[in-house]
Amino acid sequence: MELIEPLIRTGHPPFSWIKEKIDIVFSRTLLKALLFIVIFIITFHLPVLPHGIKCFLFGIQDKEQMIEEILTVLERHETGLAHVTKRELAEVIYEEATHYNHDPKFILALIAIESSFRNWSVSEQGAKGLMQIMPYVAEQIAYELGIEWRGDRTLFNPFLNIRMGIYYLSQLIIDFNDLGVALTAYNYGPTYVKGLIERKQRIPASYYHRILTIYRDL
């Protein structure tokens, strides 16, 4: 017995162990197949995806392909930025959007409505840059993100403007727990929207619908 036991312990694994490994591989393969089917159905049968599902779908896309698609959109507009800057900007839009769980193309739709992709755009109310952020809002955001505040030089820096704008939108979504209401607050200001909610008045939805229309086109 003393000579046989070591041979038993160092021999081939039992059949049950092999079967267990096969079952695990099969289960993983089946899961991947089911996920592919679900993604296919959702992508081709829902023109506008729920906000929580979008991030999962674009997360499986090739990063470089998505960046190229963002760059293509930027190239179609007069941004006032050099081509090299546009390439870097496409990368920043992708990174910041995915970091906060947004579809980059949804952010592009927001930029299209806010500034028509013009980096030096200034609204009648004084909002500035690609994502049209008010200076007093931008200064607070810069403080929260650890960005050096240099007034217009910060706001007209396209990379910082995108970073602050996406962060601001994400905070509004957390505050209002509703994408449509958060976008309305982005446009009208959170104080105005909170006043409507307190007075139980209707919240305008036209701005949100305009963004969805652009998003569908993208």
C-alpha cells in the first residue's frame, strides 16, 4: 500500500474533474452566444437605447473604431481646431464619456446642440466652449476636478471643456435621477428645474428631444 498510494495521488485527474472543466467551458461559450444574440436584437430593434444599456453595448465595440467615428463627426464641422487637435479631442470624448458611463455619440449630440462643435462659441447668456458651460459653474467644476482655473483659457481649452461638461452632466443625472430632467437642467440651469419640481410644474422636454433626434442621426 505504501508504494501504490503515491502513484494514485500523482496519476491522471478523475473523470468527474475533467467533466466539470468541460461544463465550465461550455457554459461560458453558451453565455457568450446568448449575449451576442441579445446585443443583436437590442441594437437593430431599438433605435434609441435606454441610457443604462447603451454603455454596455458600446463597451464591446472596438475602441479605435469608435474614436474614428467620433473623429469623422468632428471633421464634418468647423470647430476652429487643427486636425491633430481634433484627433486628440476624439480620444478625450471617448475616454471621458465611457468613464462616466455615457455613449460617446450621445455626448456628440449634446455638443452639436450646445455649440454646433464651435470651440470658441459664446452664448447670449455667457456660456462658453464646446459644451457651453457658464463661467461660475465651470469654476466650481474645475475646483472639484482639481483643474487649475484660468477663466476663459480654461473654458476654451477643448479638452478641459469636454472633461468639465461631461462631469457636470453626470452630476446632474445623479442629482435628478433622470436623464431627461438632467439634460433640461443642463440647458436651463438646475435651480430653475428644481423650482419647477417644487411647484409641481411641467418640465420642458423639447431640449431632450432635440438631442435624441441628433443622437438617432449619429
